Amino acid sequence: MRWLRALGDSMRAGLRVERTRLEPLVALRAAVGVATVITLALWLVSPAYAASAAFGAFSAGASSFQRGWRPRKVVALAAGFGLAVSTFLGYLVAGHLVLFVPLLAVWAFLAGMAWAVGPNAGIVATATVGIMLVTITLPAGLEQTLEHAAVIAFGGAVQATLILLFPIRRWGAHRDALADALAAEADYARRLRHDPTAPFDPQPLMTARSAATLTPSQARHRPRVLHGPRGLAERIRPTLAALADPRVGAPAEGPGRDRARELLNAAADVLDAAARSIRHGTAIQVPAGALQALRVHEEDEVLDGPARHAAAQLSRLLDEVLEIVDSRDTHAPPAAAGQLLVEPTMFRLVPVVVRAVRRELHPDSPVLRHAVRLGAVASLGYLLGTALPLGHGYWVPLTSVMVLRPDFHQTYARAVGRFVGTVVGVGLATGVVEAVHPDASVSGGLAVGSAALTYLFMRTGYAVSQCSTAAYVVFLLGMGGEAWQQTVRDRVLLTLLGGALAMLAYAAYPAWETPRLRDRLADWLGANGRYAAAVLRTFAEPSGKGRADVRRALLDSRAANATWAEAFTRASREPVRHRGLTHHEAEEAQDALRSLGRAAMLLESHLPDSDDARPVPQAARLADAVETDTAHAARNLREGRDLKWEHVAGVLDEWDTDGGEQDRVARRGAELHAQALNDLSTAVSRTPLERDVEPARQERREHAEQTAQ
């Protein structure tokens, strides 16, 4: 993608209004928190303290809207504490430029490294940099440093208290995550009726697993309905695929295929009903015809062999889902610690954070590069804003810090969205101030209204939420002692300058994903190879011990798949030419690796149910061959060499089936593995002549796309 096209795509994304489900009650609760701290501070102390407390309450309330699974009150408290610490440190050295700029650079760098923990931690940490830049402009002396930090922490505590006293949709995010996973499988079942090899996005299952990772306190209070269906959903997905696939399941045509379509449609109805029940906390209502269709009768069943096994397994799994969802128990039954996905508490999270940050301390890390950019633009922007004769130069670094993100597309889209939202928000706030000439109390009321709009439209698009955020800051600073004329004057120009500085910083020190696509693809190939090998070894040694290895390998494969998908999406939006892997090759390689993962998943659905099952010795040899060849191919893929599968081909040539059902299933799955590996070789292997002419082909394709647009 060329620069002009990439910039145009980013501009459209920054101005896009997203359709999302609004949460007015949650927005109202957060706005009440802001109003509470403003009212108390105006009544008991002064407008300047009210502004500080309101900044803390606003940022703490905004942090609770981030997607996460910890209790919102804990997030609000943590955000308030971080804001208080940053304000305290900023006030200590605010009057000394030679001390404040290094402190700002170091604090911004640490906030950038917080992205190693996750997006939520990165966003909250970035807000602490913004609060350091804004609150030090309010009238205060050095002796009031602790007081301002305390009132900011008080704002976060008020938000946490309101969340505790007025819970809205308790466990709502966890319910939505599990319901989305079941609904995704229902959609998958319907698509399998028409396309037996339809792809499935594992992201909903990964999100549901993240939502099921709880602290010990959460585990004691989790509703029973959230306790079991996720694990069943993990087992339902391969069973659906095994039933639909004509290579290891129902026949491609005839009564068997009609019966498979009937079962898939009934499964979709049951999964949808379970998803609705979990999402809304209501009694489950399943169509009677769906339950009847899922009954597998020994005498009248037209399916046989592996297809009948998959149908019976699907019926059992769905019965378990219905039993759990239809339970009237409020909380989950006691369970052993090993059955829970345990998340560390906030205090025990410290070593986890340290390990995550340490893993990113290498020159090619996107997180480290983001942290360096953040520290550089914060300090440089502050110096630039201070040197300009416009006043209120802190808007330059504030804009840069809030705009910068670890990837190109989000940074440039947010720069455009922030500028447009700032222009509109400042214009509206200016008109209101000119018409009303508000005092401190009226300015506080206008700030609360603006905060409420920000919370309400938090997820509708950055430009929309930034409009009300800009008005909120104008009203609040006016209440804190700054005249509105000074606040508005030149702010648009400084915002534009800050956005341009962030964009230039990313262009000067980028973290492009395009050159790393081969590494991401190699990681996914290695993970899929280990997953396939684990499944094959379980056929060779049908015991419960191998199930744990299969599960771990599956999770690693999903994580590598998600990493690849994110990298591929980012790379497709970057103005960078490919480095040895074109967009078309990447798509073909992606399809091949999905087929490899699907082949392993189909075999997993037919794993022996008991330890007494007949072993398949050839599967052990093939497992070693797959693991060896994929590990070697991953290295070749990183280095741009051709991929070969000599060990896999040799084992398949020597594999003679003994006529047993498990042996036939394993042999057919092995053929699917080999086909996927050969497709991968075709996708990424090129002759020297193709390597020479490919850049010219790519340039012609890009020119044709631009002409069409």
C-alpha cells in the first residue's frame, strides 16, 4: 500500500462512526461520579481542587470502560492511584524545566512499556502522562502538591465506590464473552450446512477463555452458568467440523448428508438459545424440533462409522450445555483449583508485569519502539510548546501522547480523529461560553454534561468521543481558574502541531509489521506442527495423558494464529513494500495453515474415548515426521528458502492401513496434513525467475487498484 492510499484509509478510519450498543446507565453512573467530586470540592475547598478531583474521576471512569475482566472497581482504584502518583511527581518539579522534561520522558517511556501487559494497561498508563501535563497548569503551590494528588485519588475512589454500590450488569462482560462464543459456533454450524469446510474464527473462544480467567475472589462468586459451557464449546467446535466434513464425516451426498444438515441446523438452534439465555440471564427456550432432531437412534440412524460417532458426541455435548444453562443455581459449585483458570491478584501481578516488560526489551520489539517514541514526543513536544509564543504549550505533548499507538494505522487515524473532534468540541464550547459566561458552578455542570456524553459515545469512534472530551477540558480548566479565552486561543493550532509530531515520530522510528510477516507465519507453522503431532501421538498411545498435551498445543496454535492475524491486518494497512512475502502469498499461506490446523482439529474430534482403544503405531512415526519437518520448514521460511516435507512423505508412502476404524481415520487425517503442507510450499516457494519478476507484478497490481479506486 502506498503512502497516499494508507493516509486516506487512516483518515476515513479516524472519522468513522461505529455502530455499537450504547450503555446509558453505565455512562450515567460514571458521570454521577464526576458530578459528586466536583460538587464536594467546590463546596468544601476551591475550584482549582474541584478541577483536579474531576480529572481523576473522569480518567478513572473512562478506564472502567476498557475491555477487561477484572472488577471495574479495582480498575478505577488503580487508575486513580496512578493518576495521583503522576500528578504528585509532576507538581514536585513542575517549576524546573531541566527536571520536569527528563521526568516526563521517563514517565512516558514507562507508560509505553505498559503496553507489554496489554492494551488496557497501556491506555490507563497513557492517561497518567496526560494528567501530569494538564493538572500542573492549575493554580497551586508546592505545598499543595500532596493535597492535589489526594483529591485526584479521591476522584478514583468515588468512581470505585459507585461501581460497588450500583453494579450494572454484574458479570455482564463475562456473560457477553461466553454468549458470543456460543453464537459464533451457532453461525459456524449453519455455514457448515452449505460449506463443509467453512473457516472458523477462534477469536470468540479465545476471548471467552480470557473471561474465564478469574481471581480466587471472583471464582467464589461466579454464576454457575458461566462455569461449564466454555469448556463444552471448545469440544463442540471440532465435533461440528468432523460431522460436516465429507472426508472424515458424513458422505458428500445422499441421506447421510441430509441427516448431517439436520443435525447442524438443530445444533445451531440450541447454541443460539443457550447464548441468549446466558447473555440476558433468562430461562432457556429451545425449539422442540431441535431437541428431537439431535436424538441419535441406534436402529433408524442413517449415519455410520465416524459420522455416527460425531453425531452421538454432538448430542451428548449439547445435552450438557442445556443442563448447565438451565440450572437455577446462583453460583458455581466448589471446584478444585486445577479446574479453574486462575488470574493473579493485583499485588501478585507485579512479577507477571516485570516478566512481560522484560520480554519486550529488545530492539525489534514494537512495544519498546512505542515507548521510545512516547518518551521522545512527550519531552520534545513540551519543549516545543513552551518555546512557542502561543501559551498553553502543553497541548502539543498532550495531543501527541494521546494519539500515539504501537501501530501505524491507529496512530494516524487517531491523529485525524483528535484534530477534527477538537475543532468541533472547542467550537461548541466557545459558543456556549460566549452565550452564558458561566461561573465556576455552571462550568462544573457543563463539564459534567460533556463527561456524560464522552462516556456514552466512548465506543462509537474516536472523533465523536474526542469532541465532547475537548469541551469537557475547556469547561473544567475554566472552572479551575483559566479564562476560557486563554484556553481556546490557539488550542486548535497546538493540537494540529501535536498530531503532526506524533505522525512524524512514527514515520521516523516505525515498528512495521510487514517485514516480520515471515516470522509470524513461521511461528504459526511451528505451533500448528506441534498441535498436529500431539494429536497423532494420542492415536498412537490412546491414554488420558496425551489429552493435556493436545490442549496445550491447541492453545499455542490459537495464540500464534491470533498473532498472525493481527500482524497481517496491520501489514495490509502499512505504506511499506513487502520483504519477501507478497500480500497474495501471505493470503495463500494463511489458507494453507488454516487447513493444517483444521486437519489436526478433525483428527482431535475422533480421538479414542477410552484407554482400551486400539493404538495406531504408524501415527507415532508420522507425529515425529510432522514435528521435524515443520520445525525445519519454519527456519527455512524465516530465511526465505523453499519448504520440503521429506519425512512426512516417506511415512505416508510406508503406511499400510490394517482395516481398523481408528487406523482409517488417522490415515485420512494424515493425508489432509500432507495436502495442507504441500499447499503451503506452493504458496511461499518461488523460483529465481519469479523472485525477479514479482516486484514488477506487485507494482502493476497496486497501480491497477489505485486506478480502479
